[in-house]
Amino acid sequence: MAATVMELYGSKVFNEHEMRERLPSSTYKSLKATIEQGRPLDLEVANVVASVMKRWAIEQGATHYTHWFQPLTGITSEKHDGFVSPQADGTAIMEFSGKELIKGEP
């Protein structure tokens, strides 16, 4: 039987439930405090989140990710990147770090 819209909706989102289940408790609490208080994301917390998020995304079949943002121009924009990073020896590695989660521009 095919999945219903309600079963599919949001099923591929690294949401609060996934964060609570997958992140270490101290990292989850720190991230929640950062979100609720609007503070900059600490790089140590970001690195843990990025590692867990990458593992979850790869489990979902992802090879790329998008940074979607709303600049003050009134339009939206996005940047596409991949987890796959080619290496000089012809191989590739999967990488994603906390620096991709840190606010880069005002």
C-alpha cells in the first residue's frame, strides 16, 4: 500500500525530533538554547550537529545539501554543495563540518 501524504510529509526533515533522538543530550540542550536565545552557534556544537546531520542525511540517500536563506533584499537565495569531496588520488570522501552551519553573512 502506498504511503499517505501525512506519512510522507516532513519525513525527510532533520527536525527537532531527529535532533533530540540523535544528538548527545548536552549538544541538544546547547543547540536549543542557541536557537531560543538567538545567539551565534558555537563551533564545537556546530561540529557535533554537522556530523550527526550528515550521517542522518546519508542514511536518507542524500549526496548534496542546500543552504537556503532570505537576504534583506526581499527575495530568497540558495547555495548548493555536496557531501562528496574528490581527493587528489582519484578517490572521494564524504564530509560536512560545523563551519557550514555557522552564520556566514549578516
